[in-house]
Amino acid sequence: MTLPMPLPMTVPAPGLPARVRIHEVGPRDGLQNEKATVPTEVKAEFVRRLAATGLTTIEATSFVHPKWVPQLADAEDLFAQVSALPAALPVLVPNERGLDRALALGARRVAVFASATESFAQANLNRSVDESLAMFAPVVARAKAAGVHVRGYLSMCFGDPWEGAVPVPGVVRVCRALLDLGCDELSLGDTIGVATPGHVTALLDELTGRGVPVEAIGVHFHDTYGQALANTLAALQHGVTTVDASAGGLGGCPFARSATGNLATEDLVWMLRGLGVDTGVDLDRLVATSVWMAAHLDRPSPSRTVRALSHKDQ
């Protein structure tokens, strides 16, 4: 008997990159928003399983003060357990103290976390936008001097729960400032999930028009209104090749109550597989990993692809 053709059927679309690098944020951005603290051993096994799927960039943890994000208070222990894995393991560093902790463990990729809006900068960092950039300046400078890759996260690029719509020029200003500080890469965050494809295209047009290389841009979409995949496709059509996603759709933002889960890595891989875009990720292993983590969290994964493929195995 002839087996049915594997799904989804590959039907390439014009104007898309041949390959996309997935920046997996589940262990950091996903687990930091959990009410219960996940044991360090489970987190470490989560990172190991993600690496075994073929993911090449896995954001491991955050060196923030435990008072602010107690779920990631075990950053040192966790990073020591996974640092030898054959994958890039970026870590979030909010300030010079966080950078010191990361460098002491041999981290080679770090990220700083800025805001496009004043309200979120105050809520998240207790500083204005410009004051937060000034705080990041020595962090980025020291990281670059140590030969470390620096990513600049920018939150609230498309909407803010306090301020509403966020003007594109203001987002571009902070993006340019992060690059001028020395960041190697930007991640444009739709923190509350309100972006739509036209808005994504308009922001990318403005950024590239202001000399920001598309190769330095990544996108980070939340799926609050079901737009994450559509927004991702718009970004890919513009030449973006780095997409943030979270295994099983874990995550949100502890400082923005209206934020819901990140774009699920499985949903992204399913779409890209259908479009003929290579990710290097084994979808079956990835689904199994998210099912495993969902069991530890004692709730089903919100990822539609995880639910569909794991249901088929039952």
C-alpha cells in the first residue's frame, strides 16, 4: 500500500528566503512567565531536547535579579548544565551586574531589553527610554570588547497597553540608537500582539530606508489576535530571516498583563515547511518536546500544531 504524501505539501511562494533561523525563546521568555517555578533539572532537559531538534539558537535564561523574575533565579546553575551543547545559547543581561554574571560563566551571546515607549520603559526598567539606553551603553561596550555577540530586544514596537498605537518614527529612533550602541542584531517585539501585516511592512520599510540592514533584524510576535504567522510571513517577504518563537507557544510578558503567548515554534515550522523554507528543525522531535514540557506544566500546549500532531499519535 502506498503511504499518503507527508503533510504539509511543499508549495513554495515567491520572494521568500531559502532558510530561516529560528531564535528559540521558550526556556527564557516562555518559562519566565510561569506562575510556578520549574525545577532547574527540568529546564536543563528542556534546553537539551530543544537542541536535539536541530534548533541552533536557544535563549537559555536571564541574569536579572531574582526579585524581579524569580522563575529564573537559577540562571547560573542552569547555564552551567547546558553550556556545552552544540547550539548558541544567548542570555538576557539587564545591566552590568547581569553581564558580569554571564561573562563569568563563559556566555558568548547576550541580549539587552529596551522599550519603544516611555510607559513600558518605566514599568519594566523604572527608567525613561533614553535613561535605559544610557544604562545599556556600558553593557554593550563591555560585551563587544569581550568579543560577545549582542542582541537588542525592543518591546512595544506595534502597540502599548498604556499608550495605544506606537508611531513608527519613534520605534525607528530607538532601533537606530541600539545599533549605534553596538548591538549586532535587533528583535522587534510585538509585545501585546496587536501588529498586522501592513504595520509590519511599514516599520520594516522605514527601518531599511533609514539604513538598518535587514540582515540585522529579527521579529518577535505574540499571537494575541491570531496574527503572529501572518505578521511573520510579511516580515519574510521583506527579507527578514530571523524569527523568534517559543516551543509549544509558551510565554508572554510579566510586565504587560495583556500579553499572551509567543508564536509557537511548531506552528512556525509547519508553515515554513509548507513554503519550502528550510529551518533545520525536526518537527516531530519538537512536538514531542513540547508535549513533554506541557506535562511538566500540567496543562496542554496552546500550539495548534502540537495539538494536531500529538492527537494523531493517540
